[in-house]
Amino acid sequence: MTSTTLFNIIIAIIIINFIVDKILDALNAKHFNDTLPKELHDVYDEDDYKKSQRYKATTYKFGIITSTFSIVLTLGFLFLDGFAFVDTIARSYSENPIIVALIFFGIIMIGSDILTTPFSYYSTFVIEEKFGFNKTTLKTFLLDKIKGWFMMVFVGGGILALVIWFYQSTGDHFWLYAWALVTAFTVFMNMFYSKLIVPLFNKQTPLETGSLRDKISEYAKTVGFKLDKIFVIDGSKRSTKANAYFSGFGSKKRVTLYDTLINDLDDDEIVAVLAHEVGHYKKKHIIFNLISSVLLTGIMLYVLSLFISNPLLSNALGVNTPSFHIGLVAFGLLYAPISEITGLIMNMVSRAFEYQADDFAKTTYKAEPLITSLKKLSKNSLSNLTPHPAYVFMHYSHPTLLQRIKNLKR
């Protein structure tokens, strides 16, 4: 195989992926104006349903613009040897492979983020604002960007530097050390994400004593689930959309409720949502997802180790001097179809887990408040209640609202 052939394969992967995504988006868009099933008639009134249809149409059209811009930018960068150009700039500052790689990815990542920031701004301050979701101030928007860059530089840069150092020190066996590093980091983040990272972006406060906390504690006791760390996060700082999540393991486990969730739902509905989350924990879904992530990372790193030393990877991107960072970019582009397949499988597993968590909540608490909470959350986020089955299969990590309600009513 020649570097030209490999380049053409990369281009084909990018174009095919784009076409498939646009076909799925178009199929999904055809269902935006479908009549709601009888089980969902009470989610929207007529005005709200029309508003949801406008929101879906607006985000669909905007998605076409952003994705088209992205693919044109990517293809232009590839055909004009953009990676070779950035590599030359990086090499002009240092001969150390680690420093070169950090400068290279720094230019690529920050440059890409700057170019896409206008789209992010428009989405937040025009579309989300128009439909009543946005609560983000310009100051918060800019601070989030700056903090994100610092996270990328220090965390992402630190991991990349260590991986390249492993490669220089151990050669083809680097993947084992890189895997151990990524595994340790993944477990650490699962344990301490809420304590270390979230406070950089949001304020978390313990749920105050009262009827809600009492009901949560009472439910937790009935299922033998020790839960004394219940926090409220100021999600309303950025959006009116609501959420709740678990994090950590053992003594570090905690539940975090968005303040918007508390505002939108009554106590029974919040406990039902929490029961669903407890179901994920009790059914070992969190552990399964963690182990799956670690295994998939190991497989990817092993496959990377088989090809990273091949100069064809660098040559395919127009770089004559083989290097780890250029090979990593080429490999990432070539590995995309495998990532799509593993993503599909994980989405299928995730949807099955959601049914199991719903069943747990129905059995250990009540189905009705979970149903009403799901309806309220769907209404408040103007969710698409009639998605195309193919779009659901390819993109949804959760069953549709209709599927979940039918399951809960069994």
C-alpha cells in the first residue's frame, strides 16, 4: 500500500461518515411533524408542540451548517497539507519529540476551537436564547472556554507527554504503559470528578434538610443503599435543562441533582429519578461501563502499537519525517469506522441498561412518578418525541420516551 492509497482511504472514511450522518439526520427530520402517539398526548399542548417542532427544525438546519463547515475545513486541511504545515511550525521551536507534539496538538486544538467558537456562540446566545433555554452569560461563556483550554493543556498535554515518553522508552510495548496510565486516570476521574473538576465550572452545595432529603434517605434505606452525599449543582447558571447523575464508588459515591431538576419536578418524581440512578448502581452498570471503556482503550492502544512505527501513516498526511504525533492523527482518522461500530454496540448496551434501571425504579419505588418526570423533562427540553428508528439505533444511548413509558406500564 502506498501513502497515496492510505490518504484516499482517509478521505473516503471522512466523506462516507458525513454522508451517512446527513442521511440519518434527514430521515429524522421527516418525522419532526408526526402526530404524537396517544401515550404522549399529554406531554405538549398545541403551542408547546409547535414550539418543539420549530426548535427541532432550527437545530437541524444549524447542524447542517456546522457539520458542512467542519468537513470542508477538515478536507481542505488534508488536501492543502495542513498537518505538514503545523508540524513544520512545531519543529521550528524544538527538536524534542514531546515538545514538538505538544506544540503541534496545541496549535491544532486551539485553532480548531477558535474557528468553531462563533458556532458555539450562536447556538448558545441565539438558538438556545430564542427558545428560552440559555442562562449563560458572556462572562461564563468566555471563562468556560479559558478553563477548558487550561484543562486541555495541563491534563491532555500531560497524558500525551507521558504516552510519547513511554513510546520513546519502550518502543512497541508502549501501549501497555499507556493503557495503565489511561486506566488509572479513568478510575481516578470516576472517583473524584465531582470533587475536583466540577467545582471549576459549577457550584455544588449539599442538599438542605427537608422533605426531599428525608424522602431520598428513606428510599435509600429501603433498597440498602447508603447515600449520605447528596449535592445540588447550579445547572441554571447555564441552561434551564435539567439532569441528575451518580459519580464515584464505595465511600466516594455521591448523587448530584441539578437545581433545575428540583425546580421542575415534585419530590416523588425526584425520588423516582434517583431510584432509576440507584438502579444503574445496583445493577453494576457503572462498573460495566468503566471496564468496557478500559478494555476498548486497551484494544485501541494495542492496534495503534502495531501501526504507529509505520512511516506510511505520516507520509499519508504529507509529512516526510515520521513521528508519533502525526502517526497518531492518521491512525485516529483510520480508526474512526471501528469507533463507530464499538459506539453502536455500547449504545445498544446502554439502552438495555436504561430499561433495567427503569424496571428497578418501578419495582423498588413507583412507575407513575418516573413516567411523569420523564414527560416533564422531555417537555422542558423540547425533546423530539417521534425520532426515526434508524436515527435512534445509530445515535441514542437511551430508549425513546415512548419506549420507556410502554416498558414502565407493563
